[in-house]
Amino acid sequence: SSFDLHPRPPYRLDLTVWALRRRDRNEIDRWDGSYRRALHLEDRTVVARACQVGTPHRPVVRVELAGAPPCDAGELDEARAQMTRLLGVDVDLGRFYELADAHPRTRRLKDRFLGMRPPRFPSLFEALANAVANQQLSLEVGLTLLNRMASSFGADTGDDGVLAFPTAEAIIAAAPDELRALGFSTRKVEYLHAIAHATESGALDEEELDRADRGQAARRLMEVRGIGRWSAEYALLRGLGRLDVYPGDDVGARNKLRRFFGLDRDPSYDEVTALLRPWEPCTGLLYFHLLLDGLAERGQLPGARPSGDPRPPGGPAMTDVEKVQVRRIYDDPRPDDGRRVLVDRIWPRGMSKERAQLHEWCKQVAPSTDLRRWYRHDPDKFDEFGRRYRAELDEPERARAYAHLQQLAADGRLTLLTASKRSDISEAAVLARLLG
């Protein structure tokens, strides 16, 4: 059995799946160039395999369902609905892209992960169980607990590589000692049973929560034992698809904001709300983009580009035949340099204007004196320098200069020049990655 999904363009299945997976150790959502996931249909569990057969701008996602007998029409409809929800197929990102383009910082982030869609867990129970498992634990430990729970209480998938997430009914039937043996604390076992009973009995009704406003829905979720503000917001975003929610109590999410905005400490919950006001009502989409950015920075997003490089994962590596390149100003000009632009704040010592053969000197885009003094071209500081410099590029004067460089890059070949002895760890290198 198979069917095709036709997402709104642009669409990237790989990025969407990694926003769902979060880490490679996730054995419930599998990625090997195609996406595999066990789906609970009315009377059985089947493994779906999805692959993108169209381009990001003409996307088609083909879904094949394993198992015999072939799925009937009702099962196909249910599988289609679950995969549409899981993979964000029907989500329109137009408003977010408009907001992102209005701010240089988020424009670069949007461009780097263009086509990612916000994924949703297939059930409210799974979203809440994920929240409980990850409370006050690292994501790696939380995913390990969820893998164990799926291995012990999930349905047999017939696929050794894919674990089925257990149903609420299966967790209700599980003895507390069995769940504790997996590594869950006594308190978390109680929470798992509470959310399983609430969702299975209808005390938590997803359709009612969908109709409620954000505050009402959060309060209703927090009436369930074990669900606090962080867990409620996590479930609102990842389970109910409330894209106006950024989990402000999430330690990792606050840390991402600190680095993204160049702050000297993690923001408080209220500060998170204030920081993200320009991106309302799409703050949840910023959460997913920053998640991918963090995975890429740690080298955990397959095919991701280097730090500071906004081009999509899987794109070609930078070479000397691309439109933007970096060179030392002391090197002799070459016929293929195109437009030669110096991006240092200070004119290079001993260099004459005649020898430099510049088209222009864009010193307004250079990093601040304080940042240059802190950095001193220390290779160990380059990643942090790149993050701080990208934050400075949002300041009005630098933003205008950067926009000018963008136009030059769009018009043709561009060579960014620097006096730095290590041009590969200079501000020019950061700019070239952003402009490429």
C-alpha cells in the first residue's frame, strides 16, 4: 500500500524529520535517507516509510506501508492523516517567512533551513509522555527511557529497526514496577499513568483543547498530575501544533536564545517572552529552527554546513568557483576576482590603493573594536566569534552594509578581502558563508 503527500513548497523531509527526532538515538523515528515510523491504525500497527521524490520547490513525499494484508481505504485515510500531522505537510509558513525576512538574524536562520516544517507527535499522549520522560533530564537520557518503554510496551512492528511508541492503553496496563525497571522514577511512573488515564478516558480531549485559547489549553493540561508549565507548553507545541508557543522554561531552548541573541546569560521566562515578541505568533517555528541550528553546530545534523553558514544541509561545499570567495588583500589580484571589497575596519598597513585595486571599502560591516580585541584571531574562539559577529550584523549600520554586500553577491562574482594572516578564520570568512 502506498500514497503520495503534496506539501506546500518549499519542503524538506530530512530537516522536518530531524526536528522530530532531535537526536540520533531516537529509535521510534528513524532516518536513513528515508523516514520510518510505526503507525497505530484502528486494528493493527504498520510501519510507514516516507521518502521525498520531488524537489524542495516541487515536493512530493511518497509513503509506503509495510505489512499484509494491504491496507483498506479506511486504514489508508488514517495513515495519511497521521503522516500529514507528523511531517507538517499542511502547515503554511508564509507568515513566519515574512517575519523572518524582516530581521537579518532570523532571515539567515530561515534561509539555512528553508523547507523545514514543524512536526507533531501523532497523539497528545505521546507528546505528554515525551515531556514527562524529559523532565529534569538531558534529552539523551529522556530518549533512552522512551526507547526502553517502546521496546517493552510497544506493539511488534516486524521491523527490527523501528520501535512502536506504546499506546495509552498499554501504559495503563503496565505495572509500576515494570516501568520503574526501565529507569523511570516512582514519581514519573505516577505521571505516566496519570496522562495515560486522562487521554484514554477523554478527560483530556484533543478536540476541546484545539478549540480553547492558548491559556485555557495550558491550564487544562496542568490540571493533570505531573504536568507543569514547561510540559504543558511542550505538548501545546509538539502535540497540538500551537506555533505561537516557545517553551520558555526549557533550559536548552533558553540557552539557544542566549547564544542566538548574544546575551551574557540565559534569559528568564518573562525575558524570553519579551525577546520573541517581534516574531509572534510564530515563536514556535523559531524554536524548531534553533533546534536544527543547535544540531548543526554540534555536528549532529547529517550534511549540515559549518558554523555560521546558512545554506541548506546537503548543499555543495564552498569552493573557489563559487560566487563569494575570501582572499588576503596582500595577494595579487586575479582576473576571476569579480568585485573586490575590503571588509576590515582598518586600512591594511603598507597597502596602496593602486595595488589593492578595490572596487570599494565596506568598513561599516566590520566587527566592533571590542569584539576584535576579544577575538584576536584565536582559532579556538572562531565559532563563538562567528555567533557574536552575526549578532552584531543586526545593528542598523552593519545591517545596511551587510544588505549592500548581499546585493553585490546577487549581482555577480564577489571577493571579500581582509588583511588577516588567517583569512579562513576572519570576519570575511563569516560573511562569505552567510552570503554564499
